Amino acid sequence: MAFTEQGVAQLSSVINGERAINVNIQIIRLFTRMRKLLLSQKDMVLKVNRIEEQLEDQNSEIRVLFEYMKKLIQTNKKIKKQSGRKQIGFTNRTRG
């Protein structure tokens, strides 16, 4: 069984023993610490979410960059394949 923070506060008003009151005070302090911890975790989760969004944007930009690099590599391969061919057409020769 578990009590909410308000349930513990109500229970402490019913129970009159010194030990019970001290235990209830400790439980309420624990609830307070847990709330603070959860709020700090919420801030951290929000920060992580922002970082993930930034990375997603950068991932798409990086993907485009890699696509351009692949096209450039393919173009260079085509040029290298054609460089072994005999060149035809007019040439500009200077007489010396």
C-alpha cells in the first residue's frame, strides 16, 4: 500500500505517537525531495529532447552532403574511365 503526500499529512493528524509523527515528517520530506528530483529530471529531459532535435536537423544536412559527395565521386570515376580514350577533334597547337 502507498500513501500520497496529502494522505501522509492526514495520517499524521490522526496518529498521536511521537515515533509515528517523526516517521510521517520523514515521509513528507522524502516526498518533497522526490518532487525536486523529478523537476530537475524534467529539465534534463527537455535539454536532451532539444539536443535530439538539433541532431535530427544536422543529420538531414549531413545526408545531403554525403549525397553530393557520392555524385562527385561517380563523376570523377566517369572522367577517369574516359581519360584512357583517344582524344579526337581539333587541337590548338602552337608552333615553336
